[in-house]
Amino acid sequence: MNQEVVDFIEAVKEPWQREICTQLREIVHEAVTDVQERIQYKKPHFLKGGKYAAVISTSKDAVSFTIFNANELSFPEGLFEGPAERKTIKLRKGQSVDSNLLSPLLSQASSKL
């Protein structure tokens, strides 16, 4: 665990966003073997073998979670956006983190890194 990532999450102002960031980080650590984490471009980035696996970012009204290396994955219609190589889901206040959806997608995407 990287202290800069801990500090980033602790500094998130909205409690609901902090909770989502914490849950997403846990999913990454469970789904991606040998994951490394760091702050890059002022956001937590998660890498495997030096390549991006995922990133968490916050905005005023959402927490975005991007899965990289997503070309060959099948994503549920309407939940994710972005080009084929990376897909982003935006989670807003009141929404829950679906680890049963995100964990297998992230695991599959990172398995080829």
C-alpha cells in the first residue's frame, strides 16, 4: 500500500466519495495480482508490470473508475463509457460499488498485462 494513495483517499472531501474510493482500491488489490499503486497526474493509478491496470479519479459529483486493457472484454450496456482500450464507470452519491461486476472485469483486463 502506497502512503500517497492513502493520503489521497483520506483527503477526499465528501464521505461518500471517500467510501467509494476505498472500496474501489480494495477491489483492485483483490483482482490484480502484484499490483503497484502510485499517485500520477494527481490521481491514484494502479499498475501491473509497469502498465496501467486502473485509475480512480474524483469530480464534484462522481467517482470515476477506469479499467485499462479492456479491448477484448464485454461490458454491460450503458454503464461504461470510453474507447475500446479503456472503459470508465462513473459512480455517484447513493450508488453502490458492484464488486461482482468490477472485480472479474478488472481481473480479466489485467491478466494480459
